[in-house]
Amino acid sequence: MRKFLFFFYMLLCFDAAAQVDSSSNKLMSDLDSKSEPATGKQPVKVFHSQRLINANTVEMLQKGFLQFKVIHNFGDMSGSNGGFSTAFGLDGATDIKLAFLFGLTKNLNVIFSRSKGGSLVNQLWEMGFKYRFIEQRENDASHPLSIALFANGVVSTQRRDTNTVNIKEFHYPKKSDRMSQVVQLMIAKKFGKILSFQLSPTYVHTNFVIPGDVKSVFALGTGIRVPVYKRFSMIADYFHSFRSNKTVAGVRLYDTFGIGLEFLTPGHVFHMNFTNATNILENRFIPRTFTSWGKGQYRWGFTIERNFVLFRDKKK
């Protein structure tokens, strides 16, 4: 079933790319348009997607637009759990996320998603928002950067562990223990047509952790996008967690690094991802990445974003 879903997503993507006509190109141009008058201080599109590999970006969905997003991480490509016997990770899915984003206003998006979960904690539901304070503009010294805030709340609906001897992450003594929260500030700038760069200071709080772990983690994320050829770009992001303990229950924790290709098609964006993170949600991969690039514990996956127009701003 997982293989079927994978090939369905891939066919959906390439079918859309193969059937490009003049109306599709017009749609893509319309989706990318900032709908601003030609004043010489046009808004700058720093990124072409609301997400890189693991990181959110400062980009916003336009008012009245709905976005459907599918993110899929496969199993280890190499190491003890990868290789030819598992088709280099294709036989397994570490995490899957289905998300809806809605442009409530020009600078406010709301988010709702469901994630499988890539570790012991799974069945994750997310609600959140993203708000943009300032948008970079061309030839405007008062708007040199784009700055946005992302925040979410995540709850797990999996069955709790009742074992009181070896307490696991999903022990959940109280209902509130099922929850975690993220607050992330994103500061980004596009340098000419060559490089887009972003810093993402992030705070993650988990209501319940196993003995010896910490509930609150600060991290700093970075992200880049470099155009390669026409609609192709290289993308990458990295998160470093500032925490005193580098191991949990005797298992070492690692920073997350992702790299991939971005392919723009009419109406949607397709990402081919490679990362050592198993979890997709920031609530999980920032405090809980036990897999390392150096041990071959990296995986490939993909992200597909498709935009739909629900209503248009009559003022524009």
C-alpha cells in the first residue's frame, strides 16, 4: 500500500508537469504574482515554498488561497537498516504528513495537519499559524528583510503506555502530557537572484518527557535556496539544538541536516528531500533526532504543495 501511494504521488506530479499548456502557465504566473503596483519597490519572493526540507520559510499563502501539502519520509537508505534489502529505504515510511494551509489575510496563514509520527510518539494532530511582520521589497531600505512568526500546538491521540516500571514517552499521566508547542521566528533575505538565506531561532516545549530528558529546547535553524537552472533550485536547511544533555536513555542525539532539489511546476512545487530526520514536525525532530548521516541513517523523501483558489480579494 505504501509503494502504491508513493507511485501515485509521483505520477500525479509528473503528469501535471507533462500537461503544461498556456492556461497552466497563466495559473502559475498568477499564483506567484504579488499583485502589487509597479512602484519600483516590489515585494521580493525570498522562497518559492512555505517549506524547505525540514524548515518553514517566511513565505505566505495569498489571501483566499488553500494549499494541500504532502510530505513523506522513507526509511534509511544505508546503514544497518538500509541498503538493497529494503530497496534503500523505499520499503518503509518513517513519517508522513498531510497538511492544509489557508491564507486568512495577506500576512496571516492558519495551519492544520496530521502526521504519522516517526518515533515512539505518533498519531499527531497539529494546529498553528504563521504571521508575517515585514516583507522584503526591492530598492527599499525600510524593508530589507522578511520576518515572520510561526507557532503551533501538537497533540498525540495514540493509546497511552500503562507500564509504570519502564516509563516511555507516551506514558501520558495527564491529558495535557500529550501536547507539545513550537514558537519560531524566521528572518530571511534574498541576495539578488543568487541566494535566499534564512535564520530560524526556535523554542520547543514538550509537556511530558521521560526521566533524564528536558522539556524545553532552544534551537537555531538556517536555510538556503540557490537557483540552478530555470525551474530547478538547490535547497538545504540545518538545525542545531542547544541542550546540556546530548543523550537520552543512553542514545545519542544529533542535529538535523537536509538537502534537496526544488522543481517548480504549474500550480504546485515539488521537493526531492534527503535528511537524517525521521520526524517531520519541528516538535519532534528538533528534540528527538537519533539518526546520523555518518552512520548512513539518512533517508530520501518528497514534498508536494498544491494551491487552490477559494476566493479572490475583490480589492485587487
